[in-house]
Amino acid sequence: MSHARHRLSRAPLALAGLVAVGLLAGCSLVPPYERPAAPIASHWPDTAGAPGADTTTAADLPWQQFVRDDQLRELIGLALTSNRDLRVAVQNIEQARAQFQIRRADQFPSVGASASGTRSAPNPYQALGGPSVSSSYSVGLGVSAWELDFFGRVAALKDAALASYLATEEARKSSQISLIANVASTWLQLKTDTELLALAERTLGTREQSLALTRLRFEHGAASALDLRQAETLIANARATRAQQQRLRAQDIHLLTLLVGQPLPERLIPAVPALPTPQSPSEPTQASATVAPAAELPAFADVPAGLPSDVLLRRPDIRAAEQQLIAANAQIGAARANFFPRITLTGSLGRVSSDLDGLFGSGGSRAWSFGPAITLPIFDAGRNQAGLDSALAGRDIAVAQYEKAIQTAFREVADALAGRATLAEQLAALQAQAEAERARFQLTDLRYRNGVASSLDLLDAQRSLFAIEQALAQARLAQRANEVQLYKALGGGWSESPAAGA
């Protein structure tokens, strides 16, 4: 009776112990996460223009809808399939997912089956009538060093691995955005360099006509040797410019091939426009046409600016930086848990027998083992404290990197918006200047053939027209490239259109 009362008195203590274990198992030493305030203004700078009224953000605009050129869309599709950097980013995701699964598996016991058998001679029990050879066989299931996560160390490491995996996924999206923008920018550069090469070819032909006319006038005493040498200088300059544009165009093709990840189909490489039919020296020289009309460069959809707080936090690189911050915050909990005891369980359950045939029959017997272990840090020469200090410093670094990512994104968007507000005005002014220079060249050429204007006037008109046409081509390129950069800066390019997903 006294033994029964003793067992009843121990029951509340056991129940209290189980409750305490449950409470300890549910505790976490990870600091509560709070997203840092964005260290940017609530609106874009005044120079960047007013936010768009459209509620659709760049992150919601698939790149298939943003890019309106069929050839460029095909190139981007090839790049997303074959680009090696993007493949590395995808494999980084798989590696991070595997690391997360490893950390998650640490929360559960690892159960393994084992079987063993030994035979030895001489048998110590042979003198007592036993066999001459001693045999022993065993089979069972066991748990090896399963840590009871009372203080949340394993859970914190799992949370850190999960955040790192999510950051890797965001990094892949950021890599895709950069790849799309780089392919589009390189394609624009290739189109512009192709047109500039055609301009250099046309300019060289125009200057060759002027040289032929100047040489004819020199032979008849109507032009000086200085006029002839100046015309030859302009031809040499045009040839050097043509060689430079040929090199730049070839480099653009090589870079685009690298980005796409495979040889470019010939139909996707812009061809150099054919040169006009050469004119005789006695005919008036025609001014070269504008380098690249606006319709020749790929057009893109308009992207609304939105508000910084709504737009920047959707950029994959900022979301990746935040996930890294969450991972660093979880590492603090794991470092704090190292100051507390660590309890592990090891156990097994099976059967043993001296006869293999009787291992699972009446000749065998049950066998089990249970071995809990507790490790309490007493003196570690400051190792655990240093680990906690390192985790705290890592979180501060992650906070600074997150804030810098937001500030960098804000500056990129503001610069792109400022470009959108000013490049159109600059392009219109250059177009007007190009029209004026074209008319000036035609008049000067006509006056020179009639002996009214000097060769210096003609050469100056040629140089001015060539320079303004080059500047006009570069301005058109800058305007289109700015549209691509704005789309990238606002976080566009990682989402797929419904048709592409299907």
C-alpha cells in the first residue's frame, strides 16, 4: 500500500516534468525579426518626373509584353534557355534547397537498421559443455545521437537555411532580370553600331566623291594643293571610323553570343544596309540620311514609376538581401543556444541469438539499449561568446547590406526616370540640328561646285554633319537603353506571362 502511495505521489512530478520539457522544447532564442525602415524618400526626386497613374508595376509586367520586337523576344528566349550564368543560379537554388532539407532533417531522429554476426574460437564456455566455436548474431533498429532541441538551436539553424534558400531563389530572379536587360541593351548597341557602320560607309563614299572633284579642280588649277590634302585627310578619317565601327559591331555580336549561350542564327543578326549607287564627281553630293529612324530600334512598353515603398521592396535583389538578414537573425538564436545544455538520445531495439536460425524464433531474445547524454558548457575559453558576437555582427552587416540595396535601387530608378524626362527633349533637339546640318551641307556643296564657297566651308559642313548624325544615333540608343534600365530598376523581368507559363 505504501508503494502504491509512493507511485501516486511521483505521478504529479512526472507530469510536471513532461510539461516543463514541452515548454522548453517550444522556446526559441531567436530575436524577433523586424524589417528595417527603408532609408529613402517617400517619393521620387522632382527631376525624375511624377509617378505614373497606372497601378500595374514593372514586376507585374512580363518581359514578353515589355519587349515588342519579335527578334529580340526570340533572343531573350534563347538566352533564358542556354545562358550559363543562369544555369549556375538555378543549380545554386538546388544546392541551397538540399542544405535546407539537411537542416530540417536534423529536427527528427535518424532511425537505422543494423545486423551483425560474429564467430570466434576457442569458446570460453566449451569446458562447461558449450560448442567449440562461439557464435553471436543480432539485428535491430537504432537511433543515434538525436538532439532534443529544447533551446531551439536546431530550429534556428533550419530557419537560417530556409532563409538562405529563399535568398538564392531571389538571386536567380535577379540574375534573370539582369540577363534580359543585358541581352536587350546589347541588341540595341548592335543595331546602333550596324547603323553607324552604314553611316561611316556612306560618309566615306561622299568624301571620295569630294576628293575626286577636288582632284579634278586641282588639275585644272581651280583648287590648291592644300585643298587636295585636306580632302585626303577626311577620307583617311572616314576609313579609320569605318574600321572602328566594324570592330565594335563584331564585338557586339560576340557579346550577344555569350549572353545567349549559343551561336546566333544568321536571321537574327542585323545586316549592314546596302550603300547607294556612287555618283559622278560632276553630280551634287547627297547628304547622308539619318542614321536610325526611331522605328528601327526595338520599341518597349511604357513602365509606370509607382511609389518607392511599393516598387523597390518587390525587387528580387532587395528581397534576397532581406532573406539574408532573416538568416543572420536566426544565426543569433543558434549562437545563444550554445550557452545551454545539449541533450542527445541514443537507443536501439532488436534481437540477439547464438544461432542464426533462431534469431527470429524461440532461440533468440530481445535486446535494447537507451543512452541519453547531456553536455553542459562550463569553460570554453570564450568560444561561445565569440560565436554570439560574430552572429550579432553578421546581423548588423546584413542590415547595412539590406539598406544599401534599397538605396542603390532608389538611385537606379531615379536616374532612369530622370533620363526618361530629359532624353526625349535632347533627341528632339538633335534631330532639329541634324536637319539643319543636312540642309547646310547640301547648300555648301552646291556653292562649292559653282565656285562660290571654299573647300574649307565644304569640309567643315561634312565634319559637322557626320558628327551630328553620330550624336543622333547615340541619343536614340541612350533613350531606348534607358527604357530597358528603368524596367530593370523597377524589378521587371522575372515574372512570366500566362501564355509563356502555359
